[in-house]
Amino acid sequence: MGVRVSDALYVQLLNLAAGGLLLTAVLALWRRELSVIIRVFAVQGLALAGLVGVLAAREGSAELVAVAVGVLVVRVGVLPWLLRRALATSGADRRETRPVVNVASSLLAAAALTLLAYAVSQPLVRLSPEPAIHAVPVALAVVLIGFFVLVTRRRALSQLVGFLLMDNGITAVGFLTGAGIGLIVEVGVALDVVLVVLVLQVLTGRMRETFGATDLDDLRELRD
Amino acid sequence: MNLVALGLGAAAGAGVASALMGLLVPRPARAAAVGLGSAVTGAAGVLAGIAAMTGQTWSMAAPELLPIAGVFLEVDALGGLFLAVAGAVAAVAAIYGIGYSRHHADGRAPQAVLPLFVLTLLIVPIAASVGTFLVCWELMALTSLLLVLTEHRRRAQVGEAGRWYAIMTHLGFMAILIGLLVFTAQAADDTFPALRAAAATLSPAVAGLVFLMILVGFGSKAGVLPLHAWLPRAHPEAPSHVSALMSAAMVNAGVYGIVRVGFDLLGGGARWWWLVVLLLGALSAVYGILQAAMSTDVKRLLGYSTTENMGLVLVGVGASGLFASAGNTVLAALAMAAALLHVCNHAAFKTLLFLAAGSVLHATGSRDLDALGGLRRGMPATTAAFGLGALAASALPPGTAFVSEWLLLQSLIQGLPNAGIATSIVLPVAVAAVALTAGLAVATFVKAFGVGFLARPRSDAAANAAESPATMLAGMGLAGVACVALALVPGLALPLIGRVAGGIAGTQTAPATGALTIELAEVTGTLSPFLLTVALLAAAVLVVVALRVAAARPRRQEARLWDCGAGPMSARMEYTATSFAEPLQRVFDNVVQPVQDVDVTHYQESRYLVQAVEYRRQIPDRIERRFYEPVLLAVARWGRAGRRLATGSVHRYLGYGFYTLCALLIALVVMR
């Protein structure tokens, strides 16, 4: 890949992609319509693929380009498609009606989590003047927000999206720290995530058959 | 040609080959193939061990074999002794196992695991780095656990015994792990030479901590009080040849660990260490044999007897450490030689006894002494084997245990003149404990043999018992030969053991010399077990002849035994194991605290006529009740408290993770 991106453009593109990641994470927290959340997740996949693509262009690495394409296919194509299919079979109830923490407080919590992510990653940021390293707190914030979605949303599908947000964040941290996760590892992780989604889709289907709803709090009986 | 390398190579090859045979060979030939292979493994181990005891050494370093830790092996005289003992027990038990396994232990899993267990028994004493040692130790525990569980489908108690064993052995492993890791942290790396070099720089507190931790861990493996609870459970429930392997070979690994780390790696250490060892040993010996004397389950009795004998060994080890810390190396070597000889003797007679008990179990399906009796007619060879084993175990002159216990008593008594205050209190107590143990052991084994094998059968199974197959008799025969050899000419083994003991205590003087007559070095003491036996036999013959002559004078008259007019004597009128132990139980009433229940039913017509008497007696393990129950209750309470955290809500579980993560991150930010 002979095309070298200029420094200023590189930084701007990187920041755009990172900003897209964070913005979509917050949007996923804000919206209640499940179909909208899935669309937001797809947009985040696009941002992640863009992030990897920018890094690939910067380093001129063919392997990273392949990874970017892979991310694009899995996170913009396959996973949202699977989620939409799960949603289509889930009947009329398509809204996250009653989250454990209401939306306003959730947005405040997201702000607090972002601050925490910035505070925690200070030593990392100080290590190097690289712009990629400076974007690590954003990725970390996405991980925390994803975890928060996982904890506070009741519907199985929105929890699933929370899990996938976390995974997006973790992937972003991996690429930004430049540890150079190999292609094989990335392929393995992608396969894992797809499998998890498939399994959870089956689980959601079974839950609906049994309880008529996919509120995870119906699973209270499962204890000793 | 290095015999050690040859033997170990052969053992490794044969062991792995027999494990594969256990997996691949079809059922009819499986037990025979695995048994022969394991016997070869054991015999090769004996060869390597004896070669190492005569002074050959061998070492191997393969740092790349295990990730991070590497594999380091080294055979020295001490390791060689335990290698030889484990190999000998394994060879005998494996031959016996050919016939015994056909019963219901010839599945693929137990047959493939048996050779692996034998291999780990052989490797533990020659491991030369903490990593290698711990891996082998854990493998030994795992393989033996699998073997204990062989019959879990047939009897529910096996599962419970397995759980006890698994938990206790892993707690012990944790203690050893902590001790050895604390030690390793002070050394350059985890090989034994590096630990030896670091021992001198340890502070007394750290060295004491290391020693206490490994004492707990190795003590639990040796079945020493108060960590013995698994032993009388797990050993009886295993198939009998595995019981023999565990009770005669695996428990020795505990003694080996204490001697290796205490003497060799830590280099002796403080006096209080060895006082603790000695007192624990004395307590275990007395308590173990007392419980054995009360027991009516023959294999449980043998299990408790293992606790007793390991206690005696630890008395010797502790005395040796005491003498060494006082600078008396020759006496230290004598006490250590007594302990190590007792390890060999115990291995020989405990193998024989467990194999004979297994033969009874094989023929009658019962381990309950109260349901046996009269086996002499149906199973003469097994009866002879158990009788020989009982004699060997009971510390009376022609017996095997007598020689080592005599040596032990000699060393304890000779240590008295130049002892400090603590020592001069402890040593006489130890002498008394050893003497009491010897006396109770006689009663125990008279009970086991007399009630179990002589008189008339108390059940149909015992009456119809038939002799076991030839391979089982061959195994018992080999163990019996070893018992007789060690009893009559201990001079065969004693010079080698004396060399090992001298090496540990740091002296060139052999503590005991002589082939037929044992003579002690630097103290006055001689014993000739062979001549003693000849004299005893001569006296016995003389008495018998004299009685015959005297009794022949008035003519004998045959008459019916007086039976109170209650009809012919039945088997129910015999002494049972319970009634035989009853006087002892009365004497030690305060110690064993039996739970008794007598129900007398009278005829309705008259209060003076008894219709039936029902007597139940239980002897709960008191230490278990006092020591384990509070712990178990506390754990259960903790578990109940923990249940309140688990409400079943997925959100709550996820929340635990989320809040913990956030708290950790915040702590990281604030504390940095």
C-alpha cells in the first residue's frame, strides 16, 4: 500500500472514527427502539472498520487492510443481520420499555464512565505522543458503556448489543495500542463473537417460547 | 553402565507401555498385560533405587520439557530408598492385581491409570526441582483418586471417600505449595541445589513458616493427626491392590517430603520443629492404633494402623532431628535409620495385610470382621499370609516391626543422658507412647486374625469362602517373603539404610552394623533377630513336646464341651471383634468415648425372662468430631451467607462484575 496519509489528515480521520465509536455507544444507550439500536450498532461497526482502515493506511500494512475488511463484513454485515433476524422473530414487543436505570441517568452515567476511562488511561497516554494512543481512552469508554448497557438493559437483545459494544471497544483498544493483534487472533475473535450471538439468539428464542417475553429477570428461578 | 539410569529408563518405558496396554488390550487379557507391565515397572524401580542406595547417582535436566518450570530429576541415596520401597510394593501389588482386577476392576480407566500411578510414585522421590516435584505430587494425587473411585458405581460410600480424599489431598497440596513457594522466593531458582544454597540465608521465622507449611502438607499425605481423616475412609474403599499401593507406598511420600525438605533442603533447622514432629508422631501412633483396635472393618483397621506406623516413623524422624540439632550425629543417624527401616518394614507387612484382606473380600464380599471367621478351612494360604502379616505388624520378637521399633526405642533411650529439659521430658513420653502402641498393636492384630480367620464362620459367605487365584497368592507370597527376610536378617537392608541415614544426619559412622547380629555404633546394644527366632522356635517346640509328654500320662478322654445345657455351641457364642475389643474400650473409655445403645426386650409374661438383647456400638472419630465439625459448620454457614448474594437475577450478577470493575478502576486512579 504505497499511499501514505499525511499527518494532519491521519489525526483528523482517526479522531473522526474514534468520535464515531463513542457517539454510537452513547446513542445505543439513549434510544429505546430495538431496531434503531441495531442500526446504531452497525454504524459503530462502520466506525471501527474505518478506524482500522486509517491505521492500515498509516502503517501501509496489507494485513491490517484485510482485518479492516473482515471487521466491516462481520460487524456491519453479519452481526446486525443476525440481530435483525432475531428481532423479526421476537414478535410485537420491540422496545426496551423499562430499563433498570432510566435513560437520563444512563446518559449521566455514560459521562461519568467516559471520565473514568480518561482518568484510568492517563499513564498509557503519557507513554507515547502517538495520536493513536491518545484515542485509547475513547475505546476504553466504549468498553465501559457497553458493560453498562449489558448490566442495565432488560431485553435479551439489547443486552446482546451491550456485549457487542464491549467487544467493539476491546477490539479498538487492541488496534489503538498498536500491539498488532495478528490476523489469526482477530479471525478467531470474530468467529467467537458470531458464535456467541448465534447461541444467544437461540437462547432468546427459547426464552420467548417458554415465558412469552425476553425479560432476563424472568430467569430468577435459576439458582440453588 | 549406570544401573540407576538403566532402571529408570526401563521403568518409564514399561510404565508408559502398560498404560497404553490398559487402553488398547481387549478385556480378557487386559488385567494380565497391565499387571505384568506394572510389575516390570516396579521391579525396574527397585533396581534403580538399590543402585542409588549403594552410591550411584544420576541426574537429568530438561528445562524445555515443562513450560516455565522445566523437568529436573536427580537420584541420590535418600530418593533411592523411597524409590526402591515404592517399586517393590508396586511390583507385588501389580502381580496380585492381575487376579484381583478380574473381579470388577478391569475397566479401561482403572487399568490405564494404575501404571501411571506407579510411575508417579517412582518419580516423586527423584524430582529435583520444586516445579517437577509439585507436578508429580499432583499427578500422584490425581491418579490415586481415580483409582480410589474404581468401584464408585457399586458402592455409594466410595464417592464420599473420594470426596474426602480429594479435598484433603488438595488442601495438603496447597500447604506444600505455599511452603515451597515461600522457600523458592528466597532462592535463585527452583532447583533443589539452589534451595540448599539459599537455606543458610533464611531468617528463622521464614524457615519455621516453610517447615510448618510443608509439615501440614506432607503430614496430611502421611495420615498424621489431625489430618488423618481421609485415610481410614479412602484406603478401605479402593480396590485392595490399590489400597496396598496407597497405604504402603504413597503415605511414605509424606515422610520423604518431611525428611527431604526438613533435613536436606532446610538443613536441619531449629529444635522446636523436631519436637513438634515427634509429638505429632507419638500422638498419631497411639491414637491410630487405638482406633484400629476398636475397628471391626478389617480394611479400616489396616488404614488406622497406617496412621499408627507413620506416627512411629515420625517419632524416629523427630528424634533424629532433635539429636542432630544437639550435635549428636551418630545418634541422629541411628534414629533416622530406625525410622527408614520402619518405612521398609511397614511397606512389607502392610502390603501383605492389605493383599490378604483383599483376598478375603474377593472370596466373601465382606470386610466386616464380625461377619467373617472360620476362613482357615476354605482359604489356608490367605489365612497363613494374614497370620504372618499380623505377626509382622505386632512388634513382637519374631516379627518384622519388632526390629525397627527396637532400634527406635534404643535411640530414644540412648538420647536421654545428654538431653536438655524439653528433650528429657519429651523422650520418655515418646518411649512410653511407642511401648503403648506396641502393646495395643498386639491386641489389634490378635483380634483381626483370631476373629477374622479362626474359630467358626459367622456367615454363609465366610463358610463357603474358596481360595483366591494363583496370581493373588503369588503377590501375597512375595510380600510374605519380604516380611520374613526383613524380620530374620535385617542385616541385608540395614547397612544400606544406615548409609542413607548417615548421609542425612551428616556422619560417616554406620549407626548399625552386622549381618545376623545387629550391633549399634557408639552405644551398647546388640540384637540378633535370627537367633532370637531360633530360640523362640526351640522353646515353643520344647513346650509342646513337654506338654504332650505330660498330658499323655493320664489317658485322654473325649467329651462334649459344657454348654450350660443350651444345646450345641453355635458361632454366635464366639468372641466377635466388638466383644474382643470391649475390655480395651473400657480402659480407654475417656479417650475413645464410644456411643453405646443396649435394648433389652422382656417377655410379656415375666420381667425376669429376656426375649432379645440388642446392642449397638459406634466409635466416632473424636478428633474428627472436635476438629472438623466446627470447620465444616463454619464453611456451611459461609456458604449460606453467600447464597444471599445469589438471588438468581442476571442483572445483579452482571452488576457485581460491573461495579467491581469500576471500583477497581477508581481505586487505580485514586491510589496512583
